[in-house]
Amino acid sequence: MTPSLIAGLLDSRAFAIFARIVLTFVFWGAGLDKLNHFDAAVAEMAHVGLNPPAVFAILTIATLLVSSVLIIANVAAWLGYGALGVFLVLTIPLAHPFWAASGDEAVMHFRVAVEHVSLIGGLMTGAILSHRTRAAKAPRSLSPGPATP
């Protein structure tokens, strides 16, 4: 049984918004950093072999920021969760190919890849909860039964 204080917190709309802000912090924080240091973002895209790097920097920033807003606002959150999940999946072979590295570099890339996998699980959980919350609040339609002759 969940203690009533905890249950009240978990049922709170404000806590749900706060949780979505915290979950997406790594994304909107990175998006704002890339926006503020655009030249570094372009250099990062070039470093991982994405061409044209400026276009990929813009797409990355847009994905990080727009997806975060969708999730935080819980509007088309499924799209935000999905886009960030795909983004993380793609960053593993592009930016963290631990299988192609050795020594400390391989360990560092492996740890980041594992963190990405766990974060993908968090995004999946958020998408499930968002869907269930919206489905529970949706008005139930009274669909007519089969027509009788």
C-alpha cells in the first residue's frame, strides 16, 4: 500500500509536470547548450561524420528542444518520446561506438551507451504513462451496437 502522502504526490499534476521536466533535462539542456555554442555543435557533427554538419546541428537542436517541449506539455508526447528514443539509439553507433575503441575510451563509450539504453527505457515508460493518462481522461463514446434489420 502506498502511503497517502506519497500517493498524493504521485497523483499531483504539478509533480507529473516536474517529473517530465526532470526526465527531459538532459535533452533540453543539451539543446540549449548546442544552440548557445552553435560552432561547437557543428564541429561535433563533423567529428562524427555527419554532412553537412550545420544542417545536422540544426536538426539535432530542433529534435532536442521540440521533443522536450512536447513531453513537458504532454501534447503529442508520444512523438517527443519516440523522437528522443530514436535520437538516443542513433547516437550509440555514431558517437559512442565502444566496439571500435579500446582501453579507457572503450569503457567510457560503453558506459554512455548503457546509460542511453536505460534512458530509452525511461522514455518508453513516460510514453506508456502519458498514453494511459490521456486514455483514462478521454470521454468514452457510446458506439452503437450492430445494426438490426
